[in-house]
Amino acid sequence: METKKLYYDNAFLREFDATVISCQQEKKNYLVVLDQTAFYPEGGGQPCDYGTLGGAKVTDVHEKDGVIVHTCNKPLEEGETVHGEIDWTRRFDHMQQHSGEHIVSGMLCSAYHCDNVGFHLGNDTVVIDYNADIPWEGVLEIERRANQYIWENHDFVVQWPTAEELKALPYRSKKELSGAVRITSFPGADMCACCGTHVEKSGQVGLVKFIGWQKFRDGVRLELLCGQRALSYLAQNWEQNRVIGQALSVKTDKTAAAVERLQNELQEVKARCAAMEEAAFARIADENRHRGDVLLIEKAMSPDAARRLCDMVSKTAGGRCAVFAGESGSYKYAVIHPGQDIRGFIKEMNAALNGRGGGRDGFAQGSAACDEDTIRKFFGTL
């Protein structure tokens, strides 16, 4: 006997009573079948409902051959009447996401003559794949149109057409359908076959916001937020923008220009610092001219800076140069000895200085977890 699907009669039904048809144990859980249910099973890209059933937690719901099976953490007695409660926050979130996806997909597929070839309603975002190269500017235009449609508060319509009626309907589909088909539509925006739960009016979606676009196979993959998810995302971004504005002493609509100005100033500072660093390295290289093997222990600098200093000194000193940059317990090193095989030396040095790294052709780079005295002691014994 197929389970009566109360969520099709009323997607806003939060509580219901039902009779337990069967209850079978599976490992630590129990698989419960009811005569009717408001719990939506996973399907069509939409996750299942959670909630409680006769005091037991419902942690999974799936459908097989028209029978809906509830995975519960406690057994329920066959034949008893139990009370079910849906996790409404989760359900309504899924309704907002799924309904919003229908509206934008209908508009995108109509505008770009494409198909929705992938749909996943995740915990954070809705991911949708389309088999057309839709530009980001076009996505934003559909977002604007979809929000306008949502705010106009259109009805959501469900049909169970006959085979002849189905042939005449302009529903969005990648393949021809037959049998009992549930056609859902937001008139003027979308019509497609769908088994999911939806809002009653488009206004209940609230708003939609695209937050991701990337090339995917022959088309694009979009990330979408609807309803409360979109509102929370925009509120979080506004708060971050407000903090940035305060830090830069500008209004929230001027932060992008202020950040760009700050980046330009930073690049200028980096260029001046690089020039000063280069001059300092040249001075150190000159001070160590013709000294042969040289050990330099410097303040923290980038690995690339340590390499450049080591290279400059090795050319003037005429021997092996080792630069250790950092502070006691954590150093970055560069070792250069032109024309020499230093692999054995580096292996010995890493063992003595608790180091990691290596190289070839007279050059090695890595890190050492030791103090300055240990470094000087090792090089002093050579």
C-alpha cells in the first residue's frame, strides 16, 4: 500500500497523526512506515525532512515504490496512532530554496534556450548547472527579474494532467514524460515536472541572490541563495562592509574605491621597501667580499628575500653562503655554494638543526627549528 503524501495536499502542514503500518529494526535505527505522512522524502535534488514521530527522532526519510520509510532512533508499535512534527525551519528553508530555483531556472532557460542539467540543494547554497554559456551580467539581469516576480506575489500552481493534456503543456524538461506527472508552475516564470515541496505564493521566497559563477563543462555552474539564506548572507556582508568603512573612514558605498586606493598605496610602499632591501643586500654583499664561507643570521624575512641575499653574498664572498632569517626556534634558510654539490652538507645540517628542506645545483632552501647558538655551533665546527 502506498503512503498517502500529506505534503502534496498541504506543504505548510507542520503536524499530523498517522497509523504505524510497520516498524523494522536496522542496526541501531528503526524503519517506520505510516499510512500517511507529512515528512518529505529525499528526492528531486531536495533533502528530506527531519522532525519527531511519536517521541522518536526522524533522521532520514526516503521513498521506494510509493512507500515512504522514516528512519527513527526509537521503535514505534505497529497499529498505534502516532503524532508527527516536522522540523519547520528546515522544511521552509528547503521550500524557499527550491521555489526560488524554479523561478530563476525558468527565466534562465527561457532567455538562453538551455536546460538545467544539475541541481543540488545543499546545507549552505543551491548549486545549479546549465548547458549554456550564460554571462555573469545575464545572470544578474535574471536575478533582478526574478526578484521583481517574487515581490509581485504570484500563485504557485500544481497540475496532474492527463496524457493528452501533458502533451500540450509547455513544461521545461530534458526528456519526454509519461504516466502520473506532477506539473508545478509559477505562471509567467516557470513550468516543470517536480516532486518537491514549494511555497504557496512567490512572495514567500522573499528574495534570490546569486553568489557564484564558474565555467562548467559546456555551460556554467551557479550558486544561489534564497529567502532567509539570502537575507543572512547580505546582512553579514553589509556588516563586514560597515566595519571596513569605519576602518577606512568612508561611507559604506565608498569602500571599494577606498580599498583600491589603499592597495595602490601599499604597492608603492612595497616598491620602496624592495628598493631599500636591495640596497641593504648589496651593502652586506660588499662587506663580505672575498671572505669565502659566510654565515648570516638575520631578522625574519620572506624565503625569497633570504634566497636573494644569499645569492648576492655568495657571488662576492667566493665561497659557501648560508642565510638564516627569523628568530630563535624558527628560521628560514638559504644555502648557496656555486658549482658545488651540497646535498650531503644540507642533509647533515638538517639533522643537526632540526631542519627540513633541500635543493640541487649548489642551492638549498628550507626551515630550521633551533636557536641561534645551535646554528653558530654547527657552522663553527666546520
